[in-house]
Amino acid sequence: MSGDFTQEWGSERARAADQAAMRLNSVPAADGGGGGGGGGTFASTPAQKRSAPNTKKATDHADESTNTAVKGFDGWDAAAGLKKVADTWDQQVKVLMGRLGSEKGSLRGASGLFVQNDLSTGDGFRPLGTQSKLNGL
């Protein structure tokens, strides 16, 4: 009985170690889901940035359409429902815009840190302005 437990425990332990090694030591296939294995390009081009939809304009367009629908259903319960949905939408947009602004600020800060690091690394390779006193020894 004790041997059965020891044998089962050993096989389960080995299986768990294999799974952990596979998870930690490899990148999943592109079609396998999960993180990692991206396209290899970290940055976006100015053209890609310009082609991205403007979030604020998109939300304003939705507000206009909803307000038109609310006016069209004036006097109906549907108008009150649409108004409530519009108010919820506006709150969610406010949160989203705040989050995007925060992310934008964080990315700019990270960019500045990368530039500072690059400059500092470059400074480390420049010759010193004065010679060391050890050169004459």
C-alpha cells in the first residue's frame, strides 16, 4: 500500500515538473493561444497611428446617434431606457479616456527612460576628458 502511494506520488510529481518546465521554458505556438510569440515588431509606424480610429470622435458619434434615437422615442419608455444607456455609456467613456490618458503618459515616461538609458550607455563609451593619473605610473 505504501509502495502504491510512493509510486503514484513520484509519477504525479514528475508530470507536474514536466508541465512547469514546458510552461516556463518555451513560447507557445502562434495559434496555441496564451502570451508571448508576438509578431516581432514592438513599435508602430506614424501611418499606423494616423489610421487608428479616434476614440473621442467615435464616442461623440455614438452620442449623437443615441440622442437622435431618444428624441425619436420621446414619450415612450424606450426613450428613458435609451437615456439610461447613454448615461452609462458616457460614464464608461470617461473611465476609458482616463485610462487611455494614463497609458499614454506611462508610455511616454517609459520612452523617456529608454532614451536616458541609451544616452547613459553611450556616455560610458566616450573617452574621458582628462587622462587618469595612473597612466604616468
